[in-house]
Amino acid sequence: MKKEDGFPGQISFVIPERILALIGNNPLIADSYITDIGYYPHARHHFRERPLGSDQFILIYCLDGQGEIRLNETTHVISANHFFIIPAGMPHAYRSDENNPWSIYWIHFSGSKSGIYSRFACQIQPIDRGKTSRINDRLDLFSEIFRNLDRGFSIETLEYVNLCLPHLLSSFTHLSQFRLIKESGEKDPVAQSINFMLESLTKKLKLDEIAAETSLSASHFSRLFVNRTGHSPIDYFIQLKIQRACRLLDNPGWMIADVAREMGFDDQFYFSRVFRKVMGMSPGEYRKRGV
């Protein structure tokens, strides 16, 4: 089977041609701008083929699962925590793995400066997870762009999201510099553990696992964490999960069941109970607030 789009929980924005014409005449953003952007979670049967290539550069960021990208006669296997840039004009095809479908963030971008990214193209690039990897900071940049585009294509919105684009792209191409902000807290066990939690929001963590990241005993670490934050490590981790869930619920493209699954809850009803305990309302009530 092959499927080009339409996945539960997907987010995607395609900028209309008439809007792109306005961007091309705007000197603030004409040199680098988004033409399409999105997120496809667990995209089984996802397939795309362009025998003549694309007019834009394409960045594919595999967050989970696996897939293949074919450029001319060369096939590249891309797995979780890797990204790939396809140059404009290069014939290509890509597909999700049948048994381990990928979850990908993707960007089509153009502009007079887009050719600069050729030096990062045509090769699988790793993004190793670690205490200073800032994975969730990068995902927040995607979310910020999504949430702004969801409000329409005003001049202010177009300028803002396209001024965000170079920062987002550099979070891939200049990893060391992007991660530098986290290194100052690397020796602080509480900051270190929170960084670890933020990188593990889709997982289920136990106290021993979190403490192991700080090289402290679970009891010593727990006392230190409570003294600094006023919360137990596991309670803090759950709060972080629910904070992230709130941001996903703010986007109507996400079903509650998809949000629960994304945040590591196998049972949607258990997720709803935890959500209510933290937020004082159900996920459905949160989504309807202010409407």
C-alpha cells in the first residue's frame, strides 16, 4: 500500500501560491521562507515520489520509527533521531517502513538563501539524545510555527514564522551551538534530571532511572529534588507530561487519544484521570475552555 497523506493526529500547512508571491516580495523574509510544513505521527504507508524533484529544499526529521529516502539510485535508511535534507531539483522518493512506521516532522523551504543548505544535504545526520540535546526545545519551535500558522496567513504571522525558520534549521545544522545553553546546568543534578525528563516525555520513567542520570542514590536524589522544587521527581515528571499534553491539545489536529499515546499513556482513561488531577479539568474540558 502507498499513502501520500492523511494520518491520525497529523498537522500540516501548505502555503497557497498567492501567499508565497507576497512572501517573495517581502524583503524581510524573501531570502528564506516556508512553503509547506507538518508532522506525521506513526505514518504507516506514507509514500511520496517526485521524479523531477521539488522546487524547494525538504528537511525530514525522523523522531520515531524508520523509513527510506531514495535519491537517484541511492537509498538511505533513516531511523529515529536522524534528519535528512533533500536539495531542490533532485529526483527523489521516500516512504515509511511497513513494520516500524516513522513519525516525522518535515519542512519544505525556499528563498535566495536556501541553496546554502546544500552542504548539509544528501546524508543521514544523527541527533543523539542526551542531557543537553534540547530535543523538546526544537519541537517547541515546530509547535510555535504550527500555532501561528493555525491563525491564518496575515503579514505579521508570515513574517514571524519565517523569521523563526533560520533558528529552527540551525537547530539541526549547528547542533553544538544549539545545545550550548544546556551545558551550564549539566553538573547540577536537579537541572540535569529535569533535562532528562524533558527528553523522555513520551516514556514511562521510574525514580531509579531518573536518579541514575545524576549518579546519586534514589533516596538522596529524591530529597534534593523535593528541597529544590517542592515536588517529588515523579510528580514533577507527570506535570511536565501534562504541560506538553496541553500544548498538543491546543492544536485541533490532535485527538485526545493521540495525545495520550504520544505522552506515553497506554490507557486514555488513565491519562484523563491524571490530566484532571494536575489541571483540575478533563482534557475535553481543557480543549473547550474559553470557547
